[in-house]
Amino acid sequence: MSKVIQTFRNLKKEEVGRLTFDDRDDRLHLQSSAPPGIDRRFRTEKGAANWWESNVDPETGQRMKRSEDS
């Protein structure tokens, strides 16, 4: 069963992502609402939050493009 740990919202208060914990695999799942979507797994809440802040546009929930991603 998944439990919501944190919800990420933009300035308009729209949900753009969420961090959940799933008992089945004992990991945190970071998911984005925006297509094509993000579904990453982490062992710590801090690691997930740091990754979100560094890699995701807080307004859209989409992964930010970086020059090395090209």
C-alpha cells in the first residue's frame, strides 16, 4: 500500500508531483503529474527532495533540460 509523504505544488496550488512510500518494495517513489512523467525511487526523503529541487521545474513538474542531457 502506498502512503503519500509529500505533495509538490506550483504557485497556483496545482499538484505537480508527489512522494509516496510503498511497503511492497520499501522505497520512496517520486512521481510527476506532467507528461512524460517522472517515476524515480529513493531510499531517503531528503535525497528525493534534493533531486526534485535540482532536476524538476517547480511550476510544471517536468524535468528540466540540461545541456548534458542532449
